[in-house]
Amino acid sequence: MTVKRQYTYFPKIDKDDEVFWHVHESATDQIVKKTFFEDDAIDVAEFFENGGGFAGFTPSFMVREVNVPLPINEAFVLEFTE
């Protein structure tokens, strides 16, 4: 009997051509962690698989990406150089 894993990890190239390792939670069908290194993705997936975190049901607000405004220096330059 094969047990299906709750957490898997895979590489994905983002819009800036950088490779990130994504840890996927199957119960909620969402990415719960992104990392540059495969070893980190393996560690996170194993941690969650062994009962860490929210036991397979991570609330979506915990992994939602937030749009961050421009850093203050860039905003200042844009405001006062135009």
C-alpha cells in the first residue's frame, strides 16, 4: 500500500527567470513555502509531513503574497525627480 504524501516540492521558474523550489500542500492545493534551495524545500516538506505547521490545512491568509509598495528611497526619488 502506497501512502500519498500531503506535501510535495518542485522547482519553478518565476517571471525574472529565477528558480524557486515550491512546497505544495495537497489538502488545500496551495504553495506553503518558496525557497531558493532544494534542501530547504525538502526540510520544510518533511517538517510539515511529520505534523508540523497546521497538520495539512494551512489557512490561506498565512501564505498569501502581499504587494509591497516601493521602498521608501525609490518612492522618494520618483516623487521628487519628475
